[in-house]
Amino acid sequence: MKFLNKTVLASLVLAVSCLSPLPSVLAGEDGVSRIRMFGQNGALADLHPGSACLKRAGRERASGTLGSAFGSLVGKVSNQSLGIADSPTTRNLRQSDGVLSKAYFREYVIPSGIPTSVELGFQDVSHFYTAGNVTYSQVNPSCKGAVSFVPEAGKDYEAGFRWEGKACRITVNEIVVDGEDTKLEPVAVTAAKKC
């Protein structure tokens, strides 16, 4: 009887999932894009979809909540993917892990054709001081900023930090899949201010 119940339950779950609509961006419809945001202890990552400025209402906190901090602390936080292709960043994500600070990512559907803003920051997290296998020993112990960009329909993006010498910059890159290769191409951004 237990086997029958499990089989019936599995069949019902499969039937319901087949009837549930996929997010528009996965179905290839126009009007939406996707973005990947990274997080871990000591890092802030806020997404403000459909807004050229930073406002509390409607924001998504990818990193910086109590729950994500605890999960990162004990190494139990999970990535939340919508199927965006792996990038050099996700393939090397474990290199960003720190002591009691597991790195992770979250992916979101965002509207295209109108600005979306991201606010990123970290405070005194030593593993962020390495970029491209180069260690920066005299880096300002914090980096924070907010940028806005206009996503194009059906495209995937990734927000993060870029190092220019010892200076940290907030960037948004388009994830471009070319055969088996995946590249990150910078997109135009402007400074985002509070609304």
C-alpha cells in the first residue's frame, strides 16, 4: 500500500508540475530577462527590479538577511537557479568561500526595456580581496555601490564586483553563451540613487 501511495503521489506531483506555467523568460516570451546575484556573510546584495533608483518597496534581498547569513555561516545555504548558464563566476564560486562564509547565488526574473538597479557591498571580508588569482593586500576593507541598467528581453545578466588595481567597482555583465564557451560582457550602467 505504501508503494501505491508513493506512486500516486509522484504521479500527481508530475501532473501538477506539467500544468504549471514556466516563468516567461524560460518559455522564451519577450518582456523579461534574468539576473544572477551573489551573496555570503559580510556581503549585501539588493535587487530593485523595474526601478532606476533604490527603494524599499519591491526590492529583493539576495544577501544580507538573517536567514541567508545563518545558512552561509554553517555552509548550508543553497543556490537558487532559474537555469541561467554557468559563468566563470559560478564555475569558480567555491574560491569565494571564506571561513564561516559560504558563497551562493540567487537568480531572478526582471522586466526588460526599463531600468533595474542593483546595490552591492561588502565589509571587511578578506576573500573578496582576491580577483583573478591576484591577491590585493592593501585594499580598502569595504566596497559599496549601486548601479542601474536597462536589460534587454530574453538576455541573462550577472551582477558583481570588478577590481581595477586596488579599487573596487560594481558591474553588471551580460552572460553570453557561444557554443560551449560562456563569456561575461559588461553592459552600460549608471549610478543609482535612493528614491
